[in-house]
Amino acid sequence: MIGSSAGGQPGAFALPAKFTALRDIMEEKVKVGLLYNVIGLVQDCQLPIKTAKTDWKMKIRLVDASIIDEASWDVPFDIFRPERDMPEVGLGDVVVLQRVKVQSYHSNPYSLITNHQTSIRVFKASDIPKPPKSAQSALRPCPKRDVRPELTSEESQLVSRIYHAMDKNLLVDEETFKVRVDMSLNVKDKFSLLKDAKADHYYNVIAQVVRDPYFDYDDKVTMYVSDYTENPHFRLQTWEDLGRDGGDPWGYTSTDPDPEPTRPDWHGPDGKRSIQLTIFEPHANTVRDEKVAVGQWLFIQNLHVTFGHDSNALEGKLHSDMKHPSKVNIHVLDVDEPDTIEPRLKERLKDALRRCRDAEKEKAKQIKAIKSAADAGQKRKATDDLDQKLRAKQRRLLKRQAAQSVSRQDTESPSIPPQDSESRPPSRQAREPPRQQQQQRQQEQQQSNAEEADRDLNPNIICEHRKKTSRNKIGELLRNVTEDIVTDDSNGTTNCIIPYINKSYLPRVRVVDFHPSALEDFAIGKKLNKYRDLFSDEEQSSENSDDDGNDPTPRTRAWEWSFALQLEDVPPPGTNFPKERVWVLVDNHAGQCLTDLDATDLHMDKRALTKLREKLFVLWGNLEEVKKSRSQPPQDEEKKERPVSRGGTGSGKGKGKGKRGGRMAKPPIEESEEEEKEEAAAAAAEVDLFNKPFLCPINQYGMHDKKNNQWVRSFGLFGVRIRS
């Protein structure tokens, strides 16, 4: 499709409707991606240079009467062709472009670029006759691809009219033009890694923003970037600069029992691997308009590296281009859209991303080392001390409540006040037949038992499906369901066990175990591969296999709740039946409903961990303390599979076998000598579990076992909420 515009008035006459004035392109009155016909004079030229592919690249800057009066206004025209098809141009030559494409490259003004349909005709300035003569005699030789379509006689006369209508004094002089053309061949690749940067030099760099830009007044922006290489002349960044806890920015050795979560604005590497940049207009406007932020990758051209005011460290300055003031030399590289990145930059960006990935892994190792040292050190975290004190108080409180409950059950027995049957007339119930009286008494007794059972429940656990689901025992969940199946052979039926059914249950239960053993592992992080479109599948697989779950950059992970609870039957008061157990899965949705908290990295966010511990104490009482007191010797937890709650598992007293069920092994914990003695004494005293029952809706559903290619029964918790 050919676009047209008649907004320009070059000289004293209007362009034909099929041509577009250059002013319309500069003022963005045309549409990017469409093809236009353009005519203009050569103002500047960069001779052809080899590209990374088979083509060569040449740049011509064009002007016409509509923009010649505007200082520094010209329209760049990029030509990508084989070297043999490149045009020959000189200062003031008239160039006629047919079916040329309008492009918008990053934040630079609109420009022109060749298309496979583009035709280029160049008329030598010194040979162009005065109008009304045709300029056909001044046409320079052109390749076969530019012969068609042929120019009409009116278009050849237009060349003469446009050339002689222009004020040639507004063009650059011949000597300046020649110097610029000669310099265009002295192409020097200014791309450099920051580790090789030296003072008073200009470089092209690819770097990541590691501190949010700071807008100083309206004409400049300050920010830090890094390409994850080290330069001895950069400013030193240490972990002491990253947070208020000195060398422990993540709070592993913090003595604050309730630390406020810190959000430092520094997201870069430590050491001398980052440089401060001061960016001036028009580049600062691009940073502001595109909302450049931490984590984005930039391609920066013509960056001036120099020592700062204190002369102690190198800094970068990005000033406006003196020759082309409107040119923007800072560009955002979208790693999610690799097709938009030039091939010559894509490989360099990949190298930078690999260095970034390696730096993140190294930082994760350092954090892990700090955590291990803090756990094994003599100084215990204040949060652990606080939890230890809380556990002692809570244990005494629960024991008192249990003793009081037993005392009330022994002393309070239902009694009927004596009545004088002769002093009162017979009641309506007495006049009714004995069968109706018996049914009514049974209903009243059932209602009384239900109310009594409900009084025994934990008032802080809310069941959202209390009236919609009939009550059950755990044994009903674990009972195999059979159904008569019609067979083809005998046209009869055979009784088969169904792997699972989709059904909801509502048992009275209490929590007797949980998995994983550490609350910090109740939330799992799924790593988001920011660069999946740039790296190959093999590289991505290698990256995922090296991931140890200690990614120091939370912005690359999505956190979800994922844990399991072992539930045990609790008979209503006055009844007795065999208690059975079952494992139920708590997924992200059920976890959010249960705790009223969003999943996060509990290894890092100590405040969220404390809130979760307080919430779950309401649910399971002193279970966490009991679980620790009964912990087994260290075992290789990595070889144990997660106990997904499936059919037939966890029945009985929690002694299921194999990977499908039973009580889960407890992981080892590191304790101080005093705490080891205390826990040993608690274990010797057989610490009892104190918690209250609650109504727990449970869904039975099927999960596909890919290994054995079969469906297995599974259970999931839903519709339970801990009162805030």
C-alpha cells in the first residue's frame, strides 16, 4: 500500500499528490510501516559498510524546501543491499525514492528504510538543467532493480524544478561533506565491556539497570547500571550498603524480634561492577517516557566515561549529539521480544545475561553460607527465642484449658428438675402415641448431641460449607467404592473397584502432622525464566538443574502455598469409634483461604513467617512443638517423595507404608545445647498434643500417575478459614 501526504510545500509549488514532503515525515504525519514516494537533496552520506549478515548498509540524509530552513532537520534514509547495488551520491544530488518504507527506531524521529520494492534514482547535481528541461540526462547509472518503474517526463522535470528552487547556501559546504564521507569509512566498533572502560573515552555498552532512575530537575537522570564485569576504577558496592543490618541484608542474624521488611533500592552486584550514569536530554526524556526501571537492559551509544567530581571513581555521561541533537542514544532491549533486537546486539546481550545469571547464583551461594553460619553460631535469632517463650506459655495455657474441660464434663451431668405429675395436667407429648413420642425424643437427642458436639469445636476455625455437606468419618473417605460394570463377553456385570469418585466430605478432625517439617518450606517458588526466548532449550535446562531454591532476586519467582496436613478423626462427646487418619493437600487457593495470607519467600520474609506461625497455632495448637520433640535422627530428606494424599493412604494410626502415606519422617534440626536438653526432657516426658477439633470440608478427586499410567485417589482441603 502506498501512502500519500500533501502537507509539505517545497519552494513556491506543491508536490504532486504521489509524493510526500519530508516535513510530514519529521512531524510524524505519516504512518509507520507504509510505503511512500519521496524526493529530496543529499545533505550527508555514510558510505557502505558490511553488516553482520550478507547485506551492506549505507545511510543518506535528505532535505527539501519544506525543512531546509529548520536547523538540524533532515530525514535519514537507511539502505540495506548488496554492495554492488548501492547508489553513488554527491552533495546536493537529487534522490527520487519510490515505495520506500517509514520506520520508527526506538525513540528516534521517523526515518526511511529500503524495502524489497524500493527503487532509488540519483540525479547528479552539477548536470541537472534548469527547468522546464528534463533532468533525465543527469541520472546516474543504477542497477537493474532500480530501473522499474520508469520515471515520467513530468517527474524528470520535477527534479529540475526542485533542485533549482532550493537555496544551496543552506546545504553544508563541499569540503565538510567530503570530510564526513571519508570519516564514515573509519568505522571503529566502540562497543566495550565496562571492565575495559577508561577515562575520557566514548563507548557503546549493553548494561542492566540496577538502581531506579533518579530524576534531577527536568533535564537529566541519574541511575546505576551494570554488565556484571568488574572495573578497578568503579565505586565499591558492598552488602553493608544494601540494608540496615550491616553485612546481613537478609536478616539472618538480626536481633530484632519483629523486623520491618526492608526494600533497598539496590538490586545490583556487589564489588566494583556497577557505574553511575548521568543522562541528559533528549535521552533523559526517553528514560522518562519509557519508564525505565530496575531489571531492564539498555543499549547505550556514545557513552562518555570520565572521573566523577571526587576523582575517585569512573562515571558515565550521556550528552546530546552535537551533529544531530534530536538523536537518541539510549534504547531499551526487550528480552521478551528477541526478534526486535538487532542480530549484532543479540549475541552480546546473551553474553551479558549469562554473566547476570552467574552473578545471581554466586550471590545465592553467599546468602546460603551466611544462613548456615548463622544457624550454626552461638547467637540464636530473637524470633526463635520469642517462639520458644510463646510455646512454653501456650503449653501451660492449653493444659489448663484441657483440665478445666475434663473437670466440667465430670461434674456437669444433665439433670431433670423434679416435677409433681399429679399437680400438672398431662402434656401434649404424653397424650400422643408412644411411637411419635419416641421419634420426637430421638430428634431432640440428635439435635442436642449436635449442639453439644459443636460446642466442643474450635470457635476460631470457620467452616464455609457447614450446612451444605453432611457430616462424615474419615473411614468413609478411605472406603473403596465398587460399581457393577457391564462386560462385553457375557453381557453380564462384574463388580469393580472405582479408583476414585468426585465427592465432598465434612468430618470432625484435628491436625496431627504436617509436611514439610519446616514452615519456611510451606511456600514454593516457581522460577520465571526471564530470558526463555533468548536462550536455547539446552541452556534453559542447565539453568533449571542448577537452581537450588536460593534465588536472591524475588522478582524472578512466583510463590505459591503447597503443603499437606494429616487429619485425625475426633468423635463427638459421648460417642466412640476407631480413629483414622488421612493426608490432605493444601494448594495455593486453599492456603490463601486458610491463612488469609499470600505466599511469599518465607526464608527471607521473617515477618510473614511469624504471622504464619501465629495463624497455624490457632489451627493445630502445640503440634509444631510436639513434632520437634519427636524428631528423628538426620535422614536424607531429598530421597523422600512428597506425601501426596491418595486413596488408601494414611488409614489407621498414621502407619501407612511406602511413598503414598503414613506419618512423614521428621527432618533433623540444629539446636543449641540448652535447647537440646529441653527438647530431650520434653520427649522423655512424652509431650502431648493439645488442640481442638474443627469441621473440615475435604474433596476427593483423581490424580493421574504418569509413572504407572493409572488414576489414584487424592484428597484436598477447601473452605476452611482461620478467624483473623
